[in-house]
Amino acid sequence: MGRVWIKTKYDYGMKMEIPHSCNIANAMYGFRELGAELVPYDDGYF
């Protein structure tokens, strides 16, 4: 499987990138199980 871009946002409390929503998090876990390369990105609006 190829690359999958995952929309993330930076959480300053945890000091890490987290998925933008719970639906994106569920998709991320599913794609990870399929063996896809996950590429996080932040559009900078939030």
C-alpha cells in the first residue's frame, strides 16, 4: 500500500502531533494495520 496523509494538529499540552479528529484517528489505525506509510501534515489553520 502507498502513502496516506493524515491531518494533524499540535497539542501544546502533550507537546506532540495528534490526529485532527476521532474519525481521522480511526482511519489512521486502520491504514496502519494495512501497512500504509502514514504522513502527518498540518495546514496551519488551527
